[in-house]
Amino acid sequence: AQKVTQAQTEISVVEKEDVTLDCVYETRDTTYYLFWYKQPPSGELVFLIRRNSFDEQNEISGRYSWNFQKSTSSFNFTITASQVVDSAVYFCALSEVAGGGNKLTFGTGTQLKVEL
Amino acid sequence: KAGVTQTPRYLIKTRGQQVTLSCSPISGHRSVSWYQQTPGQGLQFLFEYFSETQRNKGNFPGRFSGRQFSNSRSEMNVSTLELGDSALYLCASRINVGREYGYTFGSGTRLTVV
């Protein structure tokens, strides 16, 4: 069965600090996708980044970067120079293409608070 | 391109009533899935529809049902509402084209059962 674990329940940082959100996943499929979503107080889940299981190249997109390591089943997400507007709940999610029937399994979320 | 549209945004119902929520996916997306979010259980998968067929269902009682129309719009219905059904219901529209594989969510319907 697929499972996503976000061990960090809440993180507080001061603006301009870098912050890394941890995500560990479990899956039996060889083909899967990993996602990070942001949920502001309004409730909508906003897509941030996606990575498929065949591409372990780590990238940077603006202030966002991610570290995908299949060997440790981890998909960590970093925000560089955090801003107050980054305050939200962040969810890591896994989608198994074959065995999972194209559904997302979410972690429990990490509440990020960025203070001035 | 318009996003995923969910209606209504807010809903208050009484125990025992039934409710229907609507979701219009992004134009061209044929897959629609539904998720329930509660403080206690987090985000949980309800079901997925593709081309009017339910392809996958989560672990929810039969009171939760859905359907998809030929224009890909989807509805979910909850009958005999219970207090525990109070939640944010999110709909996701999925594209399955190579590197663009992903899910786009609507703003959700916040259901309160009193």
C-alpha cells in the first residue's frame, strides 16, 4: 500500500531563512509521481512541484528546490529566503500510476509559519 | 484556460439530509477525482471518474456516491448526512499527458452538518 509521511507537524521560521520540508514515501510501484502542494487558509490546494520516479534530477525553480532520492524514498522540498506569504500548510503526495489507480495519497501536512 | 470550478463554496445541512456537490474540470481533462479533508483524517481519496466511469473508489461508506457526465462535469452526493461528514470536499482535474501529468484542484466546497 502507498503511504506518505511528513514527520514535521509545524515549522516556524523568520523571514529570509531557508526552510526544508521533509517527505518520506512508501510504494511498491516502479512508476509513480510525487508532488508538493501548498494550501493557504482559503483551502485550495496549489500545485508547486512534480517529479516522476524515473527522474531523480534535482532542480531549482525560483525560490523552490527539491531533493528526490529513491534510495531513501525521500522527496524533500526547500524554500529559499522564505517570505510571510509562504505561510501555509504544505502537503506531499504520491500517485501510483499502475497499482494505485491514479489517486493521490497525501501526507498529514506541515504547517509553515514565516514571521517577520 | 479556466481552472477547476466547484460549487457551491459553502453549504450548511442538517443531519439526515442529502447533499450534491458539483465540479467542472479544466476543459479537455477527462478525469475527475474527489477528496475529503477533515482535521482528524486529513486528505482522503473518495473516488475517481474517467469518461463517465468510476475507476477507483476510496474507503468510504455507500452513502458517498458520484457520477460524471458526458461533458466531464462531475457531481458527488452524500445521503443521510452525519455530523462527521462536515469537511472540505476538494475536486481534482487530472491531465495525463507525458510530462504534464498532474492534478489541479478546485477551491473546494466546505460542508457543515448541524
